[in-house]
Amino acid sequence: MFGPGSQGNSKAGKKAMKSSPRAEKHEKEQLDPYENKPLSLTISENMESIKKELGESQDIIFRELTLVDRNQTKALIVYVQGMVDDERLDEFIIQPLHRERFPLDEPVEPKELLAVIKANILSTGIVTDICDWKLLFQKLFMGYGILFVEGSDQAVGANVIGGARRGIEEPKTEMAIRGPREGFTESIRTNTSLLRRKIRSPKLWMEQWTIGEISQTPVSIMYVKGLADENVLKDLRERLESIRIDGILESGYIEELIADQKWSPFPTILSNERPDAVAGNLLEGRVAILVDGTPFVLVVPAILNMFFQASEDYYQRFDIATFLRMLRFVSFLIALLMPSVYVAIVSYHQEMIPTQLLLKLAAQREGVPFPAYLEAFIMEFVFEILREAVVRMPSAAGNTISIVGGLVIGQSVVEAGIVSPAVVIVVSFTAIASFVSPTYSLGIAARLLRFILLLAASTLGFYGIGLVVLLLLLHLSNIRSFGMPYIKPFAPFYLNDMKDTLVRAPLWLMRKRPQKLGNQNMVRQDIEPEVRKEPEQ
């Protein structure tokens, strides 16, 4: 059963599916001119229509030829330069049409001739019948070669997709010492094939949509039939079908449009660049969302614990993986609370500091004109500017900026008496801890909440920090991701799922899938591990 968060989202989904008059008008302006509009019977009119609709674009290539049949029928091939494989186009379409391979003894109608070409001449793998302009433009900009025959109001699209694409490389944002070195690319078909190489089962199903009234972006979902929750699949299909937008350029568009919590800093959908990590989530009963044009694949439903897990945790011993996972949790708490705890202690709770350390801190702050909270806020703000500059600048310049910012600016502000050395140490250690998180989106949430906690610590000390932390816990307990409680298995508590949270239990102990995910098939391992006996002396 879904929680209250899912009910609220379903109402929102129903509301979104009801199109307003303005949205209906916009949809008609964008799609209706091509939908169900038939093609012309002559290739010259079809050519002129394409040129008119595409504004005489120079990358649209028209190849006219004469077929080798009894009527010497005229034909036209249209394709987009740079989106097709020229060798495949020549080998599978143009050359076969030039050969005398038409098994026809008498003249036939153009539609029958087109059917003969599709069945006997075109040797490419995927051939599609095209009856209207909407489908024609979709296939044309996917990289298909479109074949027209004189006298037929239909066309044939042949799959000769090609062009320059980025090859399979190691993910840049999710590095691993041990594990596969392959990552997703910008091609949705390459990404689906990478997942099928990991899960070689007929139970791995895929469904596809075309989203974006202008961009016409292919979006697919993949799941293991029998493991994925049917209620989650139904909810996901409704949310994807309710999207009305001009273009989808990256999976972040989909993530924001279908997310449960619109105003929460915590991510409720996991984005991943590693096929092995996504395959592992599919085997637990989750659903992957793939968007053409981006290497980031979305996984739903997502819980908070997933953002502390790395694929490398399952490729090494369980004790090492447990230590690293607990280290990530501690680092997240440090990145979230350390500046505010320092400000609270220095400003309100000096009795908690040892006497010798208190005297040193007082000596350091003697010439500083600003209070502790303002020092910490200034340094945090400067570090955020520095981090953003390093990300946006070219790699060579970025390294220079990081050195200048970390050494020169840090030393200069201390010598100038603007901030104390203790604040520089606290902010630097906080920044290092924030990079331990394997998921970038969770690190951003900690960066935002850090400023709120600083404000609370500067006004009420530890009482303010405790109040904000309590509100955060209440907020986390109210979040749902496609009906899944966000802080499961802590609340609600599931003892079986605790084997893969703060600790990573041995694989031979994790015999069942997470509850509320593998409802149809809970058993992951059906065979008890063999007990090894010591050899007799």
C-alpha cells in the first residue's frame, strides 16, 4: 500500500493530465499540423513540402534515383547529413535499389512496389511504414533514411542511424577503484544495450515514449518483470504521459517534472552514470528511466540510504564496505553540522571547550572584527564561489584557481585579521567531508542546509541546531518517492532491510530483496551456502 505522499502525488498527476485551454491550443499549434496529415502522391510535392517545412536546411539531403523495374519508377531518398551512417545508407538502401532484384514480371501499383521494396530489397534491420508527416519527421531526425516512390502516398523509413558519437568511457563523476570501467553514453540505444549485457534475461522489459512537443526526445523505462512493483510502474507511466513541455534536453527535466517533493532539497530520484549500479537496482525491483542525449539514468523509487551506497561496496569484503559506508554517513553529518556546531560552541557554549583550547581560540579571535557566525558565513560563501569557479573553468585554469583560492586567499584572510585560523580549518574540513558523498545531488542538499543551520546556531546555539535537525527529521519522515517512505528501513522499521544500510552484511546473508520492492519475488538467493569443513589431518 502506498503512503499519503503517493496519494497527494496522484491527485497532482490527475490535475496535470487535465489540459487547460491554453495548453490544448499550444499542443495543436505544435503537433496537429503534422499528425494524421497524409503524404503527397508525387515525390516532387513531398520534396517541396520538406524543404518548406525545414526552411531549405542544407543538411537535409535529397537523393533522386530511378528504380530498375518495368515502369522505370522514380524514387527519392531523404536523410539528414551527420545523423546517418553513409556506408550503411549506400550498402543497404542505394545499391540494392540500383540492382535488378525486383521479382516482378508485370507492372504493379506504386504501393505494391513499395511493399516489394520493403520485403525484398532493403537489407537493413529495421524498416518502418510511414503514412503521415508526424512520423516522417520523427524518423528523419532519428537518423532514418526515408524512401518515397512516385505515385504512392506512403513512404518507408530504413534504420541507418550513424554519425559521430561519444564512445563508452569510464564515468567521470562516479569513479571506482574496483569494478567495471564502462559508463553510460548520450545514445539511448547504447545505454539499453549496456543494461541488457548486465541482465541477460527475457524478463528485462522496456517501454518507450516520445516526450517534448518540439524536441521529440525518446524516453524509455526498463524494469525486470516480476520484480518491479506494478503500482510503481502504473504511477510512473501516468506521470510520464502527463508531461506537456516543448523539449526534453536532459534527464534532469524528467526528474523535476515527475518528482514527488517539488520543494525539498533532498533528491527523491537517483541519477546514476554506471550500468552496474543501475542493473543492481533493477534486480532489487526498481525502475530505470533512460533519456536520449544524456549519460545520466534515473532510478525510482529512491530512498535516502541509496545516496550513501556505491557500486564498489559490493565488489569487496563486507567489513571494508561497512567501514567505508559508515565513513560516508559520518562525513555527511560533518559536512552538514560542523560549521554550525563551531559557531554555537564559540558564541554560546564556551564551557564545553577545554580551558587551554579556549584560551588559544580567544587569542586568535582577539584581532578579528567580526563575530564567529559572520566569519563562518563569509568563508562558506567564498568557498562556494571558489568551487563553482573551479567547476566552470577549463581544467588547466581550474587547477590554478583552486590553488590560488585554497592557499593564497586562505592565508591572506588570516594574516589580514578578517577571519581566525580556526574558522579556516573548520570550513576546509567541512569542504573535504562534503566530497565524500558518492552522489552529487545529496552533497548539494547538505551545502544548502548548512547555511540554515549556521543561522540557527548564531541565534539560539545548540537549541537552534536541535530545532532545525528536528524539523529536518520530520520533513524526511514525510517524504515519499513513488509511494516509498524516504527514510525506510529506519522509519518504518524493517529488520531484514537493515542488512544493507549503515552496514553492508555479507552477500550470503542478504537472501531477500528489500521489502515493498520485491513484493512478487522476495527471495534473492534460494540456496544456503555450503559449510566448509576443515580437512582431516
